[in-house]
Amino acid sequence: MSGIDAQTGATPSTPQRAQGLLFGDTLPDLDTDTGYRGPTACRAAGITYRQLDYWARTGLVEPSIRPATGSGTQRLYSFRDVLVLKVVKRLLDTGVSLQQIRTAVTHLRERGVDDLAQITLMSDGASVYECTSADEVFDLVQGGQGVFGIAVGRVWREVENNLAEFPTERAGDEEPAAVAGDELAKRRAARRTG
């Protein structure tokens, strides 16, 4: 179990326990060239477009496949980005400070994809702790530090189920919005060509 220090972003070194990982099943391979437009990412993460835009502009959660590069360009978020958006939303809903969330997000970005599913984030409202085993969760709760927890593997599956309903887009698509079926974008494309 690691507390994430808001000042340095570091986690105290603690011996990793090999016992009882919370999520043992394997996760699907992720396509790093396929992603989701902003409105789809919002729906899957349960956030508003205004939140998404603010978080991207301030660097909290930026789209890793295609950033907005000017007026009219569409951001393209990876599955991992949408997963982090949902985790941020959950942390905000429970009252964790934005400073702590930024530190936790930075820490999550450094982790491998497979590692994310093994993590449970615990918080006492002031600090965020990373737990990688059931024993660590138990120790934290027993010590009075954990008020709530977010099992990232479970959030992963929720996001996966939510995104299954929505179209994906390849990073190199010329007219991504038209491919995704956005009516407004179709009208814009028609005006450009005709």
C-alpha cells in the first residue's frame, strides 16, 4: 500500500506483497491507434463535456491518441484515457481534492496497463493510497485510513461495457466525426465538399 505524496508525487517504498491480488483474470489487449471522441468519452466516464475540456486544457487528463490542435479538430481519447477520466470522476464525487487527484493521475500514468487493473485506490478524503492486494486494503481500513476505495479493475470493466455501445475511430481517419456518425459533422463535411 502506497500513499501518494501530494507535494512530490512520490510513493513511499513499501515491500510488495505477493499475496492475493484483487483481480487475477487477464485483461484485453488495447489498440493504441483506436479511440473515442470527446462526447463518447464523456458518456462512458459520466462527466460533462465542460469537465472534459477543462481537464484536457489544464493537463489533468489529456487525450493520448489525438489532442485538439486548433479550431475544428477533434480530440481522440484512448480506452486508458477514458478509464482515468472515470477514476477522476469517482475521486471528485467522494470529495478528494484536485491536488490529490492530479498526483494520483500522474502516478497512474506511470503504471503499465496490466498494473492498473491490479490497483485499488483508497482514500480518507485527504490522501489517496494505492493498494495492490487484499491484505493492503484490509490493513489500511483497519488502521482507520481508508474511508472509500475504487477498484480500478472493476472501473475498467464498467468503462469497457459502456464503450461497447459507441463507435471507435482510427487515429488517421480524415473525417472522424462523419465516420462516428455525428450529424453536425456530416453537415459540415457536406458544406465543405458541395
